[in-house]
Amino acid sequence: IDASILDRMAQEIKELVELGIQVGVVIGGGNLFRGAGLAKAGMNRVVGDHMGMLATVMNGLAMRDALHRAYVNARLM
């Protein structure tokens, strides 16, 4: 997770919000975890899916934090 990239994205989102545009962001966890490779190595599929969901939440928390630092109201759902 690169804070400078998050900050840049937050500023771009802030510009849209200031124009009155409602913004929704879909976050994934692929930068932290990809279960497909580990499934091929024998990891339980459900465990891999849970790890992917946790990675997604971690990325969402990082993005929400960047948005809050840019004074943009954001919710992680």
C-alpha cells in the first residue's frame, strides 16, 4: 500500500465531490493476496477466500483513511 498513491487518489476524488458528483469506489485485495495460486498449491479454498476478504478490508481502511485526511466523508461498507 503506497500512501502517496492513496493521497493522490483521495485528492482526485475530492475534486469530483467538490463538483457535486457522488462517487462510489470499489476496492479489491489483489495487491495483498491472490488465492488462486495458493489454491493450486493445496490451500483450502475457503481459507483463501477469507484471506482475500481481509485483504480487501485492509485496502478499504487505507483508502478511507486517505479520504478522511483529505476531509472527504467516506464510509467503508
